[in-house]
Amino acid sequence: MLLFGSFRLILLIFFEERRASCHQTRVQPVPLRQSSFAALIVALVCLISRVTFAVDTGTPDPAFLKTQPGWKVSLVAQPPQLIHPSVVCCAPDGRVFVAQDPIDMGLPSDSTGDSILCFHPDGHVTMFATNLHAVFGLAYVDGKLFVHHTPDFSVFVDDNGVGKDRKDLFTTNPDPNLKGTGFNDHIPSNIRLGMDGWFYMST
């Protein structure tokens, strides 16, 4: 269970391109400027932080991950600063938004215990949004962060790394708790903005 959150984060990045759209929201077409590679780097860093710090040594194992000449991997965050990462996306200016999903690691499935952190290029971190349901989808478009946190699909105005003016656009799965069973893994999840200006959501 130690690696569950981090492996799920990496799997989401690779498999979220499934175009099984359960809902579509029309937005103006914009260039696809989000960096999947940067998101993968963040996912790997999250995995490293979960593995190398599983035993509380306080020091990363330099032999854990080797890179090719000219490349390096840096530790961006580790618990307790970052817990249970679930999905990432990037802004055009290099900031990285990372959702934290403690709901799927022990909280009730219908609670609002999730949040989103914003990692800035200069190293400081801001709390972008709190009081969210299980966050499985993020997309940054024209100064706004679209967030899918079942059952809500919301949008926040990005004020330099702090989310403001939340608007809930529509709902997806109306009962993530499934009448007390707490089963909310197989639900609508991540989103991608297509070249046609539509959002596509995986399920």
C-alpha cells in the first residue's frame, strides 16, 4: 500500500488519454501547452519520495535512481509537505499543480478532504484549493484550473497559485460513496483538452 498513491499517479498520466468521454464541456480552442514530460518527472519524484523515505532516514538513497549524463532528478517534495498525490498538470509558466488525495487512503469516499498544491519555479509552494472531493482530473486553460473531483467538475481562477472564484460546472457520478460501500475508484477521472476545443474525460 506504500506505493499505491504514487503508482496510481504514474498510471493516470499514461492511461488518461483514453477517449471514453462520459461528458464534454466546450471551451475555446487553445494550443496544447501542458507538458506531459514535466508531469512525468513530478510523478517520478513523488515515487522517489515515497520509496526512499519509506524508512525515515532523512537522506535520499543516491543509488536508487540513475540518470543519463546531462540529466538529473531532484526531490521536489516529500511527506508531510506532499501526501497521497493523485494527479498533476502544468501551467505554461512552469508551475506544477499537484492534487493530494487522502480520501482514497482512509477518509470517507464522499468527504471533502482533498486539496491541490501549486509548486512554483522558484521553489515556494502555495495551497491552491481545499475542501475538494477525490481529485482525479486537472487541466490548466487560459489562467483557469479545471478540476474534476467526483462528483463535481469545477473551475478556479488562478491568482498566482491560489484558486479563487470557484464555479461548479456540472456533476458526474452522483454518489461516490455508493450507498456506504466507499467504492469510488472506477469513476469518471482525468481530463484532457482536445485540439477541437472540447474536454475529454476518462472513466
